[in-house]
Amino acid sequence: MLLFICLAVLIMYVANIVGTLRKERQLTQVELAEAVGVSRQTVIAIEKGNYTPSVTLALKIAAFFQTPVESIFTLHDAT
């Protein structure tokens, strides 16, 4: 049973609209990074979907954009 649960978690991924929100507000990746206290490389990785931010960082991003965190980050099935 535990193996099944672990496999189910492995086929899920977090999608986000950080890049879209940033571009709509005409912000650079550097500006967003400075606003939420991370590097530009972290913003790039989040936008590409290569990095899932911590809950704390996700909440900072949501607060910055004044948008509910669940509207920015969504869990999807990879299958």
C-alpha cells in the first residue's frame, strides 16, 4: 500500500503561472526575485517548472501578486 502511495506522488507535478503574472505586470525576473528574496536563477527555475518552491516562498509570491496561492500553483497528474 505504501509503495502505491509513493508511486502516485511521483507522477504528480506542480504547474504554475508565475511567468505569466510577471510578464503581465511588466516585471523582470530580477525584479521579482528581489521582491520575494530569491535569486534570478530561482525565478527562472520556478517559471520553467524545474523547481517547486517551498510553501513559504509560494506564499511570498502569492502575496506579491496579490493572488491566492492556489491560483498560481496547481497540482497536476503527469499521466
